Amino acid sequence: MNQPLALSCEKPFEPSFDSARIPSDFDHCIVLHKDQLLLAGKEGDWRFPQWQDLEFLEASLVQQRFIGLWNGIACYAIALNTKHTIKTQDLLPQDARALIPSMSSATFHAVARARQLLRFYSSHRYCSQCGKSLEDSAKEFARICNTCEREIYPVIAPAIIVSVLREGKILLAHNKNYTQPMHSLIAGFVESGETLEQTVAREVREEVGIEIKDIRYLSSQPWPFPNSLMLGFTANYAGGEIQVDGNEIDHADWYEPQHMPDIPRPGSISRLLIDRWNDSFTA
């Protein structure tokens, strides 16, 4: 009997590779179509569809990859042809970002893995060295050029995010690309030749014009939009006055726990770092 499975998960996600594994009816499927998740169920009780739910989508399926065990059951990443329109009331497209607050860590891990791997395979079809078609590796998540014997692996782009603290206040900034008045932490990508600590100091200096010290690593989170690994840090204010760059940041200020602006939703590493700082006042 088909039992609905909510997006909460009691067990850690177990990543795995098995190119020969074949789906069975009740295996979970993380289905992506036009960068949205197709989910079964209803609002407040979404679940991943099972393989048996996808029979009518077979013609539009372009990728099918076993990625591990979700809640102890086989889980597949599924990509559908973006040119096809999905016309069904059984599976509804949902914004993956909007669902993050309702996801357990195991569910987020599975979705992040699915998104990043599907994107890797769809964007690496030909060898950048000789131009020949690439083939899937039978041993690991990789693509192989049988002509020049190159092996290509998923590329992860490291990025930092940092909570900068000053006398009981936290630095929050508004990115000019945000359509809402939400404020978040300073973040940015690691450049070639940089250490993570150098990236933290540079991004803060470039975006808000201040100097920091006591940079300490706290936590990390895969961020599959599209293929980042966010590394979270905390640091203390060392000097200077806030001067926003005007290119990425159009407003920044120091905030006390009692007077916070709109901040990122739960589930993101930015909210995790903000909450850790806020919790230190109530511990």
C-alpha cells in the first residue's frame, strides 16, 4: 500500500553511488523540472513522489540517477525535459528555496545532492579539451572522455558567509538585488589563491569598508543554487566606518537583538549564524 511520506526524515541521508541500480515502485524520487521540485501530496504535507508515480512522465525523463538512501529507502534524482509541460494534478511544482524551512537536514542534504549532480551531468556533455562526447563513469559521479582519457568531476564553488560582531551588535546588510527589505550577512565567493580567512576579510572590506579580526569557522552548508558550498564564519569588528560598495550592498548597519530587520528564513546557514549569535543573549 502506498503510504505518504512527509518531507521530514528521521534518519540521516546516506549518500551512495550505484550506476547499475534500477528503481522499484516505492523508491523515492527527487524530481526537478525547470529548476522546481515536483512534489506529491498537498500544502503542509508534501512528499517526494515514488517511482510508481512517474509512469506518465517516462517520455520526458532525461536523467535518472541513484543518489543514496533517504529515510532508509533508495532515492533517485530525476530530471525532466524542460521543453515538456507537466499537466497533472498529482505532482505540483514547488520552489525549492521556499520549502527549505520545512525540510529536515536529511531532506535538504538529499535535495542539494540531487540538484548539484543533475546540473553537473546536464552541463558537461562534451569534453572541453577535444570536443568529443563524454560518457558516465561506472565507478563514481564523474564523466569520462574516452578520446583523451580525461575525467571530469562535479565542481563545487566555495563561498564564505560571516557574522561580524561589535559590542553586542551584529552587522546586517541589504543586497541591492533583493526585492524585499531583508537584511543578511556578508557573503562572497573564494577567489583563486585565497585562504578562506582571506576571503572573509576581503569580502567584508569590499562590501562595507570595515576591518575585522578573530575570524573563526563555525559551520557549513551545501547550497545548490547552483553549486556552492557555504562556509560559515564569525568575526569581531576591528576598525573603520561602514561604507557600502553600492554595487552589491546598498545598506548596512549594526543591529541589537531587540531591534532586528527582516532576516533570512530558517534553514539557511545565514539564519543559523544569526540565531547562534542571538541565542547567546538568552542562554
